[in-house]
Amino acid sequence: MAPGSTPAPVLQAHDIHKSYGRHPVLRGADLTVTPGQLVAVVGENGAGKSTLLKALAGTLPVDSGEVALTGTLGHCPQDPVLNASLTVEQHLHYFAAAHRLPDLDRGRELVDLLGYERYLASVAGELSGGTRQKLNLTLALLHDPDVLLLDEPYQGFDWDTYLRFWDLVEGLRARGKAIVVITHLVFEQDRFDLLADLTDGRLTPRTTSKEGHHVGA
């Protein structure tokens, strides 16, 4: 890639439309994400953020528009999809097998990074909401995806875990991973390369101080 040139997108959504019955939710949403970029999609409750994320992840068919993905995808939904009767370690084993991983090294590394190794033998149904969210995030990251889609990822985290989360994110960015965070509130907007407001079914980019400007959240 030539110096100063823009890297090719790893995730691109163009003119995404999605309605539920007669209620339009997405009305031509566009989003482009490049390697190593951290993007926040910000919107009020009911704005269609989770619908957008599911459309980007390919788990929800859209009415029209296109989503193009280059590389592997990790999707962390807002509501953890866990088996209440399985332990944390059993979840790691099952997801590692699904991704055909040779070992659990990455899973145990993520558990340590997020600080919940003492719960490895605990069943998911007995975990707190915050610890369930840690496991949810771990499973999304287990196969080291190129693009990570996170829906309200730090919901239920205490302050220590919140800081651990951002350490993890910075490590991923440094390795060229692209990360999209869906949230209704941005506490530290300057962490992001791009903020995009989801309003009336469309995304409107905001410039952060990383690019020389400061825009209030």
C-alpha cells in the first residue's frame, strides 16, 4: 500500500434498508470500516442499533442494500447466547471445537485479560450479568476475528473490567483488527476513530479529536 493511501475496507455496508411490517428501522444506512479502526455507532434506544449490527453480522436479512465483509467475523450480541448448564470452560471447549482451534490458549488468555479465571468451573446460569458478558465477549474473540461487532459490550462491567476491556481493544487495534461498538452512550469518545450517529435509520459520521476536532457526545 502506498504511503498516505487509504487501506481497503474490511467491512462495508451500503444503502441498508430494513423494516418490520410497516415500521422502517434502517433507511439507507452506510458504513465503511478499515483495518485497525475503532468505530462507535451511537443511537437512542429503539433507533435500530441492534438491527444494524445483526444486518452487518449477516444474522438478519435486509430488505435492500449490500454488506461486504473481508476476513473473519466475531459477533458479540447484547444478550449473551450461553447454555445455562455449561461451565465457562465447557463453553470455551465447545466454541474452540466449532472454530477448529487446536487448543484453548487464546480462550484462557482472554479469560485472564478480563479477570474472571476463578469462574472457569462455574456454570453460566450462576454467573452475574457482568461475568456472563465477559464470557460472551471471550467467545466472540476466541477465533481471533479480523472484524469484531460489539453490541453494548461493557454493559454490566465494573470499573476495573471496563479498563481491562479497553486494554484488550487497544491490543486488537494494534494488530489491525477492525472493531465496531454499538452503544447508546459514549463515555470516552476520544478512544474512537469514528463516531456515527444512527438517526432516522441513517448513519451520520462525527469527527473525533483524534482527527483534530472535538465533537460533544
